[in-house]
Amino acid sequence: MLYRFKAKKGPGSIVESELEALSEREAIDRISAMGYVPIHIELAEQPGQAASGSVQAAKTTLVRVGSRDLTLFTRQLASLLKSGVPILRALSIIAEQTGSLQLRSILYTVHRAVKEGAPFSSVLARYPGVFSSLYIAMIRTGEDSGALPEVLFRIAEYRTKQEEAIRRFRMGMVYPLLMVLVGIGTVVFMLTYVMPRLMGVYTTLGRQLPLPTQILIGISAFLRQWGGWIVGVLIVGAALAKQQSQTKPGKTAMSAFILHLPVFGALVQKAELARFSRTLELLLHSGLPILKAITITIPVLENEIIKSQLTSSYKSLEQGGSFSASLKNSRVIPPFMSNLINVGEESGKIDDSLKEVADAYERDTDEALQMLNSLLEPVMIIGMGVIVGFIVMAMLLPIFEMNLMVQ
């Protein structure tokens, strides 16, 4: 096969050429043997390639499989292949025992295609809704290098860490969110149901009501008169915000807003950079050239501001510049990350530097989440206690005053 490559020759010289190789792994090894540092490598377009690509696209199937099911499949396949089980037999075993009907259907299809001679990675690429570009790229690298079981173990470990981080975040947000919903429901119930029934008691007093009670009556009347409109406006506003957030300007504006939030902005920044560093380290460790690895990694992120900065750094690297130098000029990339990547570039072990960055930011994110959850709980309890206490006091204050007058 013919591969087109771009490599660095010395500090500032870029070489672009083509070479014949049996696999991408062999092409990278041959480029390194020439004394070059491979930056980007791709399969050169050959006659008939475009046609086959269109057939591949036509066979694309949009199916969904649970994240845990996919992780379990990856780990099981890695274990079976490492034990010496042929890939066709391994696919059959996993398909028979999986509880996911969608995954079972996919595995049977993959089994037939691989049996007919199609590459494993090419068949998986027909299911972009299940197997991401990151997943496919690593499988293809494992096939080329002959280390598919090891690559599958890395993918499974990576997915497990990502799922665990998401699970911790969701679990941490469940209790505060539940408290907010219960608190809002309690306040609305007291203002719209209990308060109107006490109005008859207040009118019999024949005297001016205390200020807290007057405020509460005003809020109650406002909610009963305009509550439906407020709910409608909130629903419409949420729908418009969601629609706007699907556009490029909307995503960019929301990303900038999130990054500028106190505490939460720094948390999102570190979580995104940890995900980028972990994914890029995984791809580089698997043998992908850095440019191709960055191209696959950037879409994994969600924050448009960070993605834009990393895309600019990618372009700088593509033109022969330094990746770390472009990161140092960014306002959203901390010096800690850019300096560590600079050390990795100078030592030729950028994947090790990325691992350190990912470990540090993942640790910081976990600690920040734990601290945030620890602070949110007492703050919300105190806040809801103050609000409910004010409402109860305002309701009962006229009755207490009436009892004092009677005495």
C-alpha cells in the first residue's frame, strides 16, 4: 500500500513524501529509520478507493449500544484474544452471551464480514453511532501493529475511567438537585395553596398585618396570577436556548459563559483538558502520529473555546511549529500543561507528559467535585431552611399578635 507522510527533519525542516508499506505501523517504522520524526501519515488515494468508500458509506448503520455494554464487549474481546482464542470464535462467544440485542446483532454482522475477509476495523466503522472515530483508529492501529489485545485493554481501561468520572459527577449532583426540586415544590405549595386559605383568617383581624406577612401575600398573589405565564416563558426560553445551543455561535457563547463561571468554570476547564490529555496520550502510546492523534482527539471535547484553541495549536504544529509554544500563548490553557508538553517534546516522550497532565487534572477534578458537594449540601440546607422559616413565620405572625392582644 502507498502511504503519504509528513515528518520533521531537524528543528525546523518538514519533509513530505510517499512510500510503500504493508501497514501504517510499518510505514511509521520506516520513516523513523530514515531519521525523521513522523508527524502525519495517511493512505494515499488509489484507483477504485473512492468507489469503495461510497459503498462503505451506504452500508453505514446508525444503531445505539449502551456505554457499559460496549466497554464490557471491549474488555471481553481483549481477554479472549489474549488467551489465544481466534477473533471469529471470540466474536461468536461474546454475541451469544451479551444481554444487549443491538450489540448481538452488530456482532453477528461483524462476524460474517470478518469471515468473508474484511478487516475488523473497517467493519466496525460501519457503525459510527456505536464505535467512535477514536475507537476505530485504535483498533486499526492494533491490527497494523499486531497488538490488538493490548490496544483493546487500553480502550476498555480508558472507557472505564471516563464512565467512572461521569458517574461520580452525576451522583454528586443528584442530592443537591433533589433538594432544590423538593424545596421549590414546598415553597410553591405553601404560597399557592396554604396561603390563600389563611387569608380568610387574616381579614378577621381588623388591623394592619405585619410587613413579612404583607410581603408573603404579595408574592402569593403574584404567583397565582402570573404563575402559569412564568412556567410557559421558562419552557419556551429553555426550548429556544436548547435550539440556539445547537448552532456554532450558540455553542461558542455558552462555552465562554461556562468558562467564566466562578469555581464551576475552572472545574470544566480541568475536566476538558484531562480528557484531551488522556485521549491523546492513549493514541500516541498506541503508535498514531501526533497530527492524526490530535485530529481524532479534538472532537472528543465539548467546550468550543478549548477546541478552538487546540485546533489553532494543531495548525501551528502542522506548519512545523511547536505544539507547546502555541499552547503557551493561549488564555484557556494553563502554564502547567504547556510546560509539561514542552518537556515532553524536548525529551521525545510527549505521551508520558500527557499522562502526567491527565493524572493531575483528573485528581484535581475529583477533589474539586468532592469539595463542591461537601459545600453545596450545608449551604442548600441552610438556604431552604431560611426560606421555609420565613414563610412559616410570616404565616403565623398575625395569629401570634392576635393571641397577645387577647391576653
